[in-house]
Amino acid sequence: ELNKIYVGDARELVKAILDESVDLIITDPPYSKEYLGLYTWLAKAASRILKPGGLLITLAGHVYLDKIISGMCKHLDWYWIGGMPNTLGTVGRVHPRQMLCGWKPVLWFSKGKAAAHPYVFDFFHCLADKRYHPWGQPVSWFVYYINKLTVTGDIIFDPFCGGGAVPAACKMLGRRWLAFEIDPETARRARERVARTQPPLLVPEPVQLGLAWGNDILV
């Protein structure tokens, strides 16, 4: 059933998704070393469930990018690297490299030759929003890319939905979606968030969308 957040391990739940049924995967897995295998698993699962030409967009940590990209390229085609800014005026401390980091990598992969899409910014400025999850990302960031890369009727999938930013963005845009979350309490909060999110009344032009909609307006 679409437009639902399912509780459980994504590696098991994904087995129920039909082959070549998803138009876009956009997600934010955990970054630490113990979860590196999730990225290779994600690419392998995407190679089955994405429609031909479909995109997988995932945030990732900096330190293990070489291993993440190498593992994912075994199953999908490399497409692009973009970024998401950290909270305005702050930086992250990457202790293993003694780096002060102001952005998060965003990795793009495609299933075969990517389907045509309009021009998009690969670094999109947005306001941070940690109200729903300690590692939550801005809903306006997801709104921008989902609006640009999909159309009404498409299916968007997030296997690590956390505080529910992707499902909320999909509801705002009138897109169909499917999401998984392993923690029951986090899933409960995400469901409540999505229930409060307004469906679209009048969708602005794509260029204005992510820039004009602040988090307090969206949810």
C-alpha cells in the first residue's frame, strides 16, 4: 500500500516492492562506519526496484565516500555529486580528518541511462530543521528535488525515512510515496508529521518552490 510509513528493517521490507516500480529513491542513511554496508545494499535494491532511467539520490558522510561510491557503482551507474549545506553559520567537525565541514555530500546514481529531467541545482541552500529527528534534514530540500525530478503519479521511495521529511515533501506535492523506518517511536512521530502536512492547493513554479517555502510554512 502506498503513502504509508512501514516499521521494520528496510533490507527485509524492500523484498515486497515490485521490480521496476519506483521512479525516484531519495534518502539519508546513517553515516557511521558500521552502516557502510547499507549503501551497497541500497544500490543493489535500487537496481531491481527502480524503473529504467530512474535516479537514486542519497546523502552520505565524507570520510568513507571512496568505499560508498565503489560499492554502489557495482550495481548502478554513477551520475553526479552535489551537496547540502550544514545549518547556516555552523560547521561539522570531522574528527578522523580534523576537518571543519560546511556541507554534506549528495550522491546521484542512475539505473542505466538516466531519464531526461530539467536543469537542477546540485547545491541547494535551505534552512535546517531538527524538530522531528536529531539528524533530520530540511523538508524544503526534498521538495525542490522531488518537484524537479518527478511528476504527478510517480512513486518516490525512502528506505530510511527518520523524521518523515521525504513523505511530507511528497504529500505537499501530491506525489505517491513509500517509506520505511526501523524505529517504531520515530515512525510514530513521522506519521503524525505527515498527517499534519497539507496536500497541495496551488503548487508554485519549481524555481520558487524550495527557495520561498520556509519550514514553518510547510509543516
